Amino acid sequence: MNQLVRRICIPVLIAVFVLSANTYAATADDYSTRSASQLIDDLPQIDSESLAIADYAMYGTFLPNDAAISLKLSAFGVPSSRIPAQIRELVRRGPLALPELIKHLDDRRPTKWEVGNKPGYNLSQIPRDAYWWTDFSDEYDPRSRRPSDEKPETGKLPMMKEFQGRYTMKVADICYTLIGQIVNRRLVGVHAAPTAGLMVNSPIEVPVLAEKTRNDWKKADAEDLRASLLADLRGTERRFHDSALERLRLYYPDTYNSLEGDDLKRKEQFEKDEAKRESSPK
């Protein structure tokens, strides 16, 4: 038993993996002429975890960025390096896709991807097939960056509602994650959690997630998103700085190229760090 505990109760590993762009060559060109609604209609075809969204990892990466993939948390291994083309294309469109993604936060259509424990599992199996606990939760990263929002209330924990067996990921769950990708917030539909647990943040199972997301972003147009990203860049939370620059570079290149003062200094450091990662041995 002690050996089993050591296998499964290993603290979630923190690592950074830099993958060649060739490893997950973009196929989004096949989808470039499709509307955002049509791309969302293709989300039910998602059949497994990927760099975009995974049940046993959390990625701190901006999906359209071919330069590098940053694996922040991994419980049981590294998932497929494939990024589904419809997911990549939706994130690439950013503010143009955002309104349509928000419309689908109550989309109950199932994907082909199931998460959780398989029937007949036992904890002596490979850990990734046997979670100690599986919960629905209400983890949400708000738009507002007021000082009162920068740190959670003392003692306040995410809601946790247990479920048994397998859960089929819904289109709404994928859209929730992709909205987070676009707006620079940690909206994560599913992820591993210490120790040997699984957290599912589903707007279908926990409707307050859809409500909060709509309250924050439903009325946000392209200019609102640009202002939000600039506020992230200039804010006190450093975790938002580089990710805001990545999105500004893709969605608002004129703004990115005209940054001045402290914004420019952060941009130059961001580009220097990025170049260093790209030149590192693969």
C-alpha cells in the first residue's frame, strides 16, 4: 500500500516543455473559411485530451503561438501534442469568435471525449486511469483586476460536487476554456488536481460559471478586449503580463508595435525571453 500511495500521491509536477512547431503542425488552414458557428459545430468531434485542454494537465500556453508550449501542471504524463484545428482556429480569431463562444455556454451537445474513472477501475492500475476523487467545481478567474479581486477571500475554496464514473465533455465546456484563452483568464474546463483528483468546471453542471462569464464578457467588443489586455499588461499581477502581450501581438498588432515606456520595456523583455526559449536545445 505504501508503494501505491507513493505512486499516486506524488505532488503535481511543475515542468516546462518546449516542443517543436513541427510536432503539432497547424491544420487550421482547412478551417479558415468556416464561420465561428461552423467551427463550434465541429467541437462535438473532439475525442481526447490535447495541448488545448486535458484532464491530467494544465497548460500555460496561448494556442496560436507556434513558438513553445508551457506545461504548468502535469499529474500523469504529457498528452498528445495535437491541437484540434477547430479549437486552434477559434482562438486565433479572438475577439471575432468571442461573441459566438459566449452564446454556446449552455450548449449541451456531447463531444466524443470522456473524463473520470473508467468502469471497474482500481487504484493499482496506471494512475491516470484511477482518480481518487472526481468533482464538478466553480473555479472562475474574473475579468476585474481590482485589488479586492487579486487575492481570494481568506478561507474561500472552490465549490466541489462529487460525481462518479465517467463524464462526457460538452461543447459548452470546451467553449468555456476557449473564452479563457482569448480573454487571458484561467477558465479551465477540466484539469487534474492534487492529490490524484479531477476537477471539471462545466457551465452545464455548474450554471453559475456561464452566468459569471456572460456578465464579464458578453458585452465586450474588440475595443473592450484590447483595453482589458492593456490593463493586464499594466497591472500588478505578473502572471498576466506575457500572456497579454501574446494576445496583443496577434489580435492588435498595431497596438503591440506602438507600445511605449514601461509597456515597451515589458515587450522587449518578453521577446528576449521568447527568443531564448526558441533557441534552447529541443
